[in-house]
Amino acid sequence: MVIKKAEFIKSYSFGYSGGDKREICVVGRSNVGKSSFINALCNNKKLAKASSTPGRTRLINVFSINDGEFNLVDLPGYGYAQASKSDKESWDELMGHYFENANTLVQVIVLTDIRNTSQKDKEMLNYLYYYQIPFTVVATKCDKITKSALYGEIGKVSSHLMLGRDNIIPFSAVTRFGLDKVLDRFDQILHNDQEQ
Ligand SMILES: Nc1nc2c(ncn2[C@@H]2O[C@H](COP(=O)(O)OP(=O)(O)OP(=O)(O)O)[C@@H](O)[C@H]2O)c(=O)[nH]1
Ligand SMILES: [Mg+2]
């Protein structure tokens, strides 16, 4: 797949239950690189706001890809330690409403830091299994480790998340390593969905 065009459509602070196009959403811990992932895929550094301050994306941001081929959805990060109780509750409400109602959602991309998979990521996967929502795991920030360490680190992520290593796509928004694999995966997801 080639992403030729990406446009911001709208932000939602509550009550979003999916749009009228098929959508692929991106979740992960606060600061893991969700917005940077979207920007790298779309080859546009300014599309989704990336920030070194954790907890930056508090809204659901929806982007239209290739004039309506599908939508990409940037979700607020989980597991931000400094978040207040009411912030955590509003996250649960916003995301719960989305995952339980979004009929157009075809896949969740779960980003995890290649160096630091967390218990929260495991909880996220359990949640997706429970609701039978299909997902793909992408291990990001691979530029932070050496090439020779990659195999071992993927092994750690896969045993922590109890997934086969082939089910994890290593990625870097900085070097764009893994970009082709992610776009191939998108092709597969959208193609499979059409056949159903
Ligand atoms: N080295 C490296 N840094 C990255 C990568 N992806 C993101 N970052 C950096 O990590 C920080 C957080 O990136 P964001 O894309 O804003 O992360 P996010 O998951 O959208 O964060 P929230 O919206 O706060 O949940 C920024 O300083 C990015 O430049 C990557 O692949 N490699
Ligand atoms: Mg973000």
C-alpha cells in the first residue's frame, strides 16, 4: 500500500463510536510514539502532534487516508503515571465507548516500546482478546537499540506478551525501519476485510 494523501478530519473528546469509513486505530502507552508512527506512515511530520511531554494526545484524532480508502485513528495514550484519577476515568470512558461501539473498526495497532513492554500493554491485549477485536503489535523506537540486539529484544517482547515473534513488527519512526512491513500489513487487513 502507498499512502498518497492523509488529511485530519476531526477530534473527539467524548462519544466517538467510529466513523463511516473502515478504520485502523493506534493505541499504546503514553509517549510510546503513536503520533510519530502515524506521521511516519503518512510521510507528514505535522499531521499528528508528537511531543516529548507524555499524555499530550487526550483526544481521539481521526485522519482520512487516500481520499476515504480508510481512516487512521490516533487514540490517547494509557498508563501515564502522573494522570489524575479523573483523567484515567475519562480515558476509560472514551476508549470503552469507542471499542464497544465502533463497527467500522477493522484493526487495532498496539504500539509497544521495543525496550520496555509494560504490564499495561498486556492488559490492553487482554481487553482486545475479550472483545474479539483484531490487533497487530508494532514494537517501536527500534533505532534506540543496535541491530544485533534486535532479535533478542523482539524475543523478550514476544515472551512478555505471549505472542509468536512473527506477530510483532519492529519499527522506528526515526529511521522508518519496518515501514514497508506495516504498510503490507495494512494491505492485508483491508483486503481481508473486503472479502468478509
Ligand atoms: N528515537 C525514537 N523516538 C521516537 C520514535 N517515535 C516517537 N519518538 C519520540 O517519542 C516521543 C513521543 O512521541 P509521540 O509520537 O508524541 O508519542 P505518543 O504515543 O503519540 O504520545 P501521547 O500522545 O502523549 O500518548 C517524542 O519525543 C518522539 O519524537 C521512534 O521511533 N524513535
Ligand atoms: Mg500522541
